[in-house]
Amino acid sequence: MKHHTKRHAFGVEEIVQELRHFLPAQAPLKDFVHHNTLHAFQHLPFFQALKQSKNQMGYRGFLPLETYRELYREGKIKGNILKNVLEDHFGEIDSIHWIVKLLDQTYEENSVPKVGQLRAHWKSDYHFNLDKVVHPFLFRILSAYLDQGISIWSFPVEATGFLDAIKKLQAQSLSSIIRGKRASELLFHPDLNLEMLLEILVGNKESYGWYLFDQQFAHPGWSGMVSVLESQPESLLDAKTICLKEVILFECLLEIDALDQKFEQNWNPIGHRFPFKTAELFENSPFEELDLVLQCWQEAYEWSYYDEVLAGISIVDGQSKPSGLPSFQAMFCIDDRECSTRRHLEYIDPACATYGTPGFFNVEFYFQPEFGRFHTKSCPAPVTPKYLIKESANHKKLRKDAHFNQNSHSLVRGWVSAQTLGFWSAFKLVGNILKPSSSALEVSSFKHMDPKGTLTVEYSGVEENGLQVGFKVEEMADRVEGLLRSIGLLEKFSPLVYLIGHGASSINNTHYAGYDCGACCGRPGSVNARVAATMANHAKVRQLLSLRGIEIPSSTQFIGGLHDTTKDEIEYFDEDVLSPENLLLHQKNKLKFTQALDLNALERSRRFDTLEKGKPLNAIHEAVKKRAFSLFEPRPEYNHATNALCIISRKSTIKGLFFDRRAFLNSYDYRKDPEGKALTKILGAAAPVCGGINLEYYFSRMDPDKLGAGTKLPHNVMGLIGVANGADGDLRTGLPYQMVEIHDPIRLLMIVEQDPQVVLNVIQSNPATYEWIKNYWVHFVVIDPSTKAFLKFKDEGFIAYRPESNIEHLDHLKDKLLSTKENLPVYLIDSL
């Protein structure tokens, strides 16, 4: 990544590329995957990036100063931690002066972001609100052109691209899109280019870049979506060709036309009167005293929690106890929502063993359901699979709901529908308030795949659209081996090994894909769990694994499943392949899973204000399920809210610790990975995936208006690709307030159990991973297995860290669970 401060010349092509880098990178709703909102600034150290993005874009990366002071008064920022942070920054003597500044100093904050200042002169000096005239029409055109199924009628012309479609509409329509003569002639000019239009609008070449940043960041949602679709055209199932440069050309034409209509060409280019230089837009922003004050508060806020976590780990007896075969083994996604599921399962059956691994289970492919016209990716977003898994379903095609039949939009049938279905819908709406239940509106992860259908897991020589249908035996063995080695499960296999993916159900959530598995590209992990289990049960795969030193007994069987994290239910797949002995064990294990899910629903319920807490356990679970069905519930679950940790270690290292569903847990045994090969792969995925989730929550909570999506209550779905406020608003990026309202905005702490030198070699060998760590977009601590000492990453090396917190040891957790909806401290617990 180049440092923008060193650039002086900005050509138009370079400006467009810069825009693409700075614009939001949020994909369409169906592919919604969390990512670092400030990815354009990731080459900078974290706090420098916050300063730069604030001055340049107006983004807010801190809580208000008074909020930090209130957190300090409440004890959520600890005095001893704040003292340590200040001494680390300023030394023991000067830290005394700084504590006064943090607690009592008054600061004025009147900074105006650079982006937006040039085009603001259209309104302040020309007294013309150009955006109010241009934006509604521009957004409607884009929404109609990119529509993926909301519109009753399709876009009226076929075209080779967006600008070609505009030209055809202009030429063929009775009413013109562009009304003025000059703009219309420019549209059809054979040599039309962006410089030609900017010369009219701006005039001053040194201001071109600043003007385009102002223009596109007046609606970053739509511009960012166009940029994503240009680079990822496969994101649109109903394919449409579009590129950012053509959209900019069209917007410039609309602006020229609007100005001509208002002033009849009696207006001057804005850059002549206000010569803003593009190079100045990217200049470094020096730190001020307030920036240092906020930085110290934020670090103290973060380490007040991290210190508890490390103190908890320090009192755990991390030695693995020799034991017999586990009663069963279960692999879950590293997802923080499974942190509590695993904890409850281990308390119900202390003899079981649970593991955490990315929820695509090391099998990457596209999936095409029986009645699906398209295939969708089911692996991490950066991966481009070469494989296709096809479903052959045994059920009949699902019936269509009359409410979603396009015939109801015709003149006669529409009137009849309104008089019949309309009234019936009103009764159902009232019924849903009184008694929420499943309906056609529900989106359920259990419907992603037919559990009774068959999947083409093994390759039989068939290829489709350049994709291999199924995997060859050796390819299956590679993936199963990689999965087992990554978590250290190489021996002592139980009779039953579960692979439990996760998904969700919702009836009122436009960001539904964010509830599903990020490792499966925002889809449920059901297909991946079933495919991986099938591979691991394959006789020839086991022969190859045996030759590679992994001996799986013939009595061991793998079984896939899906955990619906909204309803807290699990569906199991291919139970008919189990031997009679294992089927009996499975029936007993299902009861244990059910108990664990009941307790998990209880733990989740403490966050929900509308649930009565005094009900019996099964009644609370039923009430939690109904939240997923309720049309009037904007938060059926809080997804990744409160995430703060990613722990890569053996389970024995953190055994008995209560992390309050705040930890991504990736199983890793340093003893079986002396060179760090498995760790390299784990960190290569965990840093961008878990770090990306954490930072999207962080920034959506810090700045819900610019970096978040605001409240979801006024959101309308636009073209099935995004949401906007009302009918004419910009697409909202980031997360809605209802997903982040309980989130404590702190960066992710990654904790790795391995020899420090091995870890240093691993992170420095991968520049993409190292950027996250060396620039402090995540915090990083190593547990030295030989000494159990903590080593904190700082200045491209490690320094010793000694936690100071006292951890409470609880005999029973349940009373604490129901005492508050706030985040709970780290506890060492004996039982629920």
C-alpha cells in the first residue's frame, strides 16, 4: 500500500482507483461478510489511522471524552490499568500531569472533515442544493438497473453496460433522462471522457480529485456497492455490467444538466473560485493533545478487560490430564456464539471433547441446491473454489406463497388480491403480534439444504462451467487431514465425531447473512459440515490418512449437523449411516446437546428485555425461539456483539473460564505443530476474519451514522442488494444500531499458545497477517508454553506482561447470569 502523503500528481484514472480503495467494500446483502471498515487506512498504525480518517472523512473512532470518564467512575476502566498506560506513554513523573488532563481538562473539538468542503460551495456560494436535485434520480436509476428481484418490471432496455443503458433510455424514451441540450450532446459525444466533464464542472485540474472524492462520498453506499460489483460481478445473480467510472460520468452529466437548468450556463467551474488541491486531501494529520488523551482512555478501556482475561488464564492448570477416550468429540465453528455452547456441553458431559475451527471445515466449494438457478460460494470470501457440490433433493418443489405471486400485481387480480389476501394478511399480522409463529416471511438456515437429499461429494468425471463437480479421493484426504491437523485431533478418536456448522433464523433482519457463518461467505455451515463428515467417513480417504500417520478406527463415524444460533436448535444429517451401536450413542448424545442448548438459550435471554426471566428452563427456550418468528423483533439475537477475544490454544489452557460469549475459540495444540505450519494457516484466516468482525462492530458502535447503518427501523431494501433510509436515500453500510447497541467497542485481543520465536517467525512471514498485528489493528499476546508467561507484542517484538486482576472463583454461575444484562467479568467456574 502506498503512502498517499508522498503523492503529488493525481490523474483522473489514478483518482478513480483511489476512490475504489477508500469507498466502503460492503457486498450485496446475500454476500454480507464482516470486514475492517477502515481497510483503506490499514497501512497506518491504528490511532494514526483514526486521526487520518477523522480529518479526511469525518469518521469517529473514539467514544466521547465524557463517556470514557463515566466508564472510569463506574469502574469499567480500572485505575491501576489507566496508571500503567499513562506511565508507559509518558513516564512515571509526567503521567501525574496527564491523569489531570484525562479526568478534568476541557477540550474544544471543531474540526471539519476535508471531504465535502469543495462541493459545499455549490450550496453556500451558488445557493443551489445540487445533491438534493441529483441524488434521488441517480439512486432510483441505479436501484432499477441493479435490481435483483424487487421490481415488478425489469429494466426497460438491454445494454452492454450502465452508460450504454442510459444512452438507450435517453434516445428511446418519451421523457428524457437528461433535459438540457449541452448535457444531452455530451452524453452522445463520441469522445466522452471524465476530464471533459470535470473541465466544465471544476475547471482547475488540481481540484479534480478533491471534487470527485466530495461527489462520491456524498453517497458512499451506492458508490461503494458499484465498486464492489465492478470487481465482483458474480455477486449479482441477475448479471448487470457496471463500473464506477461510468456511474461518475453519469452523475457529472446530471450535475451539469441541473446547473444548466438552474443558471442557463451562466455559472463558472467551482474549482476556479475555490482552488482546492487534491494532494492536500491526503496530507498527514499531526496528533494533538486531545488525540493522545482519547488514545490513552481507549487503551485503558481495552486493557481493563484484557488484564482480566490473562489473569484468568494464569490461574488455570493448563496441563492436559491423561484420560481415556472422550465420550464423543464435537467440532464447532470458532464463532463467538459457540463459546457458550461448548462450555455448556462440557459441563453436562465432562467426558466429551469440543474443538473450534473455521466453520467451512476446510472444504471450499460452490453449492447448487436442487431447485437453485445459481450456485453460491460456501467458503471464506477471499477463496475462489474450483469445486461444485450439487444437491439432488428428494422433496417436491416448495409451493409458492400467494402473497409473493407476481400475478397479484396485475389490474384485476391485484384488486381481488387486495380484497382477499390483503384482509387475511392483516389478521395474520395481528396474530403474529399475539403469537409469533413460522411463516413464508421466515428465513431459516435449515432450509439452505435438503437434509434428505444427496450431495455429489465424490468426483465422477463431471465438470460444469469450469468447476469440478465433487472432489477426488486424494483431494478429500488433503482436506480432512488439514482439518484434523489444524486442531490437533490426530489420535484417540471417539466412536462419534460431530461437525456442527451454524446458521440462523429470522423474520425481520435485512442483514441476515451477517447472522450466518462468515467462513462460509455468509451462508449456513450445513453443507460444509455434511460434506466434511462424508469425506471423513470415506473408506479410501481413511486408507490415505492412515498412510499419512492419522489412524481413524473403523468404529469411528463422523456426523454433520447445523446449530441454529437464533433458535438454539440442532439438526443432524445422515443419521441413517450410523452403525446400531453408534446410533444408540447418538440418541444419548442428542439429549446432552438439547440440555446444552436449553442452557444456552437461558444465557442469551439475559440480554433480552422483553423476556420474563423467572420461567422454567424449557419455557425460556421456547420464548427465545419465538423471537426468531416475531415480525416486530429487530434483534432475534445479537450476533457477534461484545466480541473481544480470539484464543488459539488447547482447551485445557482455558478450561473452566467464563468469557461471557466474547471469545472466538480456535483449537490448536502447539505440541503437534513445532514449526508453526498449522499456525500460519490459522492466523492467516483468523486475523482478517475475526479482526474484520471485531472492527466492523467497533466502528459501527463508535460512529453509527457514518460507519454504521443507523437504526434499522426506517430501512427499506433496495433491489435486494442493500438497505436505505426511505425510498431515495443512500445505501447504508456497516451494521444497524440494533446489532451493536450492547457492544463494548474494544479491539480484538488475539492470544496464541506457542513458542514466542515460532510465533514471531510465523507472523513476520506473512505480510498480510503481520500488518494487522504490527499496526495494532488487533492486540497480540503469546503464552510461552515452557514458562506460562505472557508476552505482549510491541515494537515488532515481545515484552513481558504480568496481569494484575483478581479473578473470582464461582461454584455456581446461574445466579450471576440472571443478575444483569451487562457484560460480566471473567470468572473461574465449577458448575452452572
